[in-house]
Amino acid sequence: MGFKPPRKIYKLKFTDPDMDGLEVMAGSVPLGSLLELANADGSATEDLNQMIDLFGSVLLSWNVDDENDEPVPATKEGLLTQDADFVLMLVGLWSDAIKGVTPPLSGGSSSGGTSGQELSIPMIPLEDSSESLAS
């Protein structure tokens, strides 16, 4: 009998006080899936769909309710009923967790701006990238 590595489960941590009480548990993904997402070169819409598919497949549990105080399923379909900003924030935190990025320390410095959770979204260029700018 061979060794079976344990499956990693991440409890997402939130620094934003507006997220107090939110609990989200998500699993890891096979390296191949992560590399496939990282190497995606489709349109921004295709890349976003792939990212949501992947996160939806590993979302194990959350305590999100809808406007009628009914639980929202921890599935891709449940994700699709939520505000885009909220879902992208969750995906960004999960992505950081599986990459081993630690969230900023609480307390922070009074000399700088406040830090928030940001997610880089692939952008489609507005102009043909083959055109060169005048020097």
C-alpha cells in the first residue's frame, strides 16, 4: 500500500471588519489544475469562468445566507448568485492561501495607507498591441 498525502483544507481569514462572522472552508487543487489556470491565455471572460469553476469545485463550506435568510449552497451555482466583488475577494484569498501567501498583519502602520484584499483580473487590451506608441 502506497502513501496517500493528506488533502489540505484552508479556512479563509478576513481582515476586513465587514466580513466578521464569515466562515469559508475550501480545499486545495491538483498542481495540474493550478498550472492550467496560471497558463490560461484565453479571453478574460474564459479565464474568469475557469477560475470560478475551479474555486466552485473546492468550496467545501461557508455560512452565507441570501436575502431571505436561506443558506446559499457552497457550490459554483451558489457563487454565481453573489456579488462579483465578494466572490472575487474569496477567490483571491483562496488563491493566496494555496500559494502560501500570508495575509497582512493586523494593526498595521499609521504612516501608510490601509491595505485591502486585491485580486488581479486579466484585462483585454483596448488597442491592438501590435501598434507601437510614438516616442
